[in-house]
Amino acid sequence: MAYDVMIYIICIYSERELKQIQYEWQQATRVIDRLVMFGYIAATIAFATYMLAWHNEELTLTDEVMDQAKA
């Protein structure tokens, strides 16, 4: 009887510990996901800003440019 109770308590403790580990990993993956998302957003904004603001070469579409693009 006492042995069965001890096994039951150990099983409950193991389940709680497993749930705690799963919860901690879920939190860690959420943090990593947010970091990746913010990094992607920052890189996208930086690239768009560079392309729109500091890319001063004026592009004019002429027949020569279009012929070179076709070739």
C-alpha cells in the first residue's frame, strides 16, 4: 500500500516536472521567435531605407536600356 502511494506520488511529480520543462521550452521558443521576427523587421526596414533613400542613381528608361535588358 505505501509502496503504491510512493509510486503514485513519483508519477505525479514526474508529470509536473515534464509539464514545467515543456512550459520553459515553449517560453524559450517564443523569445527566439520574437527575436527573429524583430531582426527580420529591422533588416527589411534598413534595406528599404537604403534602397529608397541612398540609392541616388537616377533610372531612366530609354530604348537603349530596354534593348540591353532584352538581350
